[in-house]
Amino acid sequence: MQVLTTVRELQDYSDAERAAGRRIALVPTMGALHAGHLTLVDEGRRRADRVVVSIFVNPTQFNDPKDLVAYPRTLSEDLSACERAASTSCSRRRRRSSTRTARRRSSS
């Protein structure tokens, strides 16, 4: 699985995949992946040629700043889950300008 670390890398990847005629499914998450997320990855694999799992802990989702601080950040586990699910991408955005994306080609 390849890890992309910038928005530009993800854009270039997406542009290249679409230019090659491949469809991309997006599974947006806030990390701490669980079986429900992986079910969405499976569905994405069924419907598209590539799957991107985005992981972004969105501060606007939290009313209490303490909840944002306490929210689990499990990048290693999330990337392992993406790899086991054979997602084509798994992205993690930590702060405004930092995006981390892992990518794997489908076996199709």
C-alpha cells in the first residue's frame, strides 16, 4: 500500500485514475476505523475500480474542544485496516495542510 502525504498527490492520483477510465469510490471517515467503515470499503470495491478512504478528524464535528483532543488517532491501525480491506487509498488529514493517503490497486 502506498501512502500519499499531500492533497496534490491525491489529486494527481485521482486525475490519473479517471484519465485511465477507472471509477473511484470515496469512503470518508474520521479515523478509528471499525467494521462499518470496512463494509463501506467492500461496497466501494464492488462499485468502483479504486477505493479511497479519507481519514480526517474534523474539528467542526466537536462542540467541546476536549472531545476533539480525546478523539482517538489510530493511524497505524487505520492503515492496517485499509490494507486488510484492500482499499485503494486511505488518507489521514491531521491539520489544515497535512493529508496522508495510502493507496492500493484493486485486483480487478
